[in-house]
Amino acid sequence: MRVLLVEDERRLAENIARSFRESAGYAVDVAVDGAQGFYLAESSAYDLILLDLNLPKLDGHTLLVRYRQGGHATPVLVLTAHEEKQSVIRLLNAGADDYVAKPFDLGELLARAKALIRRGTGQRAPVISLADLEMDTVERIVRRGHQEIALAPMEYRVLEYLAHRPRAVVSKTELLEHLYDYNWEKFSNVIEVYISGLRRKIDDSNAVKLIHTVRGHGYVLRPGASVEEARAAR
């Protein structure tokens, strides 16, 4: 998952970004003012935006209003020093999905962020199940049947992204955009390597395959035959 953090307090931004990277394995882009934050939000693909309100160049409330007016549906979690009822109502009416009041606990912030990401993909429960595959997105544990599967960090992130979009074809470009920050050079075969590793660990010893390639389009997580095999059987 890829998160945009718009926060001008650099030490706080560093702490939040480190927590999200280390505890959840998320890719995090950091913007230190509202103008930079709005540019990144408009030009890149994110699963969640963490937005401070008191920002230089463009305040967070104005950024939020403009972003929603542009038709963007990405969940936005506001970081605010104000918890008065009218301020909260104003934020929610502007398009915020949730808020936390400063000072906040990083564990609570991460839990709220994960909940919003799940809600944004239609997966409200923290445990995602598909056939006999089970992903606990809180503990970051993967099981197939009753057997726990050890995945490398990036293998887990690829599988988690696909699991949030079961039966949907996800392109290699989309995976790259949502798994890496903007410093990543997206010109390699790393996705193919991770998919190969996931197939070996999840599918090779099972009759029912879950990870399929749709040639020319991307990858899909679904039980049963591949898309090509299903078409050939018609």
C-alpha cells in the first residue's frame, strides 16, 4: 500500500513515516507543505492520504476541498489540533473520512489508517479470506489451509494488494505505483520476481491455484483455472 503524508512538522512526519514503513510495510511519500501535497495527491496513485491542517503555502482544509472537487475518492485521514464539534463537522463535510486529534498515539493512527484502506477497497474485516487462503492484515500472517506461509516483506505487500482486490485484474504498473514511493525507478522485472515467489509458496503444492497471469493485462487473485484456461474450456 502507498500512503501520502502531508505534514510540515518534520520530526513528526519522520516518526509517522517510519512507523508506517516498519510496522505495516507501506510505501510513504512525504510532503512538507500544502502545495507539494496537492501536487502529489493529484499526480500519483495512493491508497490513503494523511493530511495535516496547518500547512504553509496551502492549508489542509483548502487542499481537501480542491482534491474532492477533482473527483478523487482516495480515503483522507486528517491530523488536527482541533477537536471542537464544529471543526469536526466542517472537516467531514469537506470530504474527510476520519480524523485524529494531536497529540495522538502512533499505534492508533496506524490502526485507523488500516481500517480506512480496508474500507476503501470494500474489505472491512482485518482478516481477508479467499478459498482456503487467509491473510491477517493486523498481524501480517498468511495461511493456506492450516499452514502458515513465510513471505518476504515485498511478497506480502504484493499479495496484500491483490487480496484487497480479489478477482480483479491488477496491472504491473498499478502494483508498482501502489507499492513503491516516488523515488523508485519503475523499470525492472521485480513484480514478476515477487509473483513467481508467491506462486511457489502459495500455489505449487495445492491443486487449486489462486494467482493467475492475464497476458497483456496483469495479475488476478482468484480460485480455480487461469483466465486463459477458463476461456479455452468454453
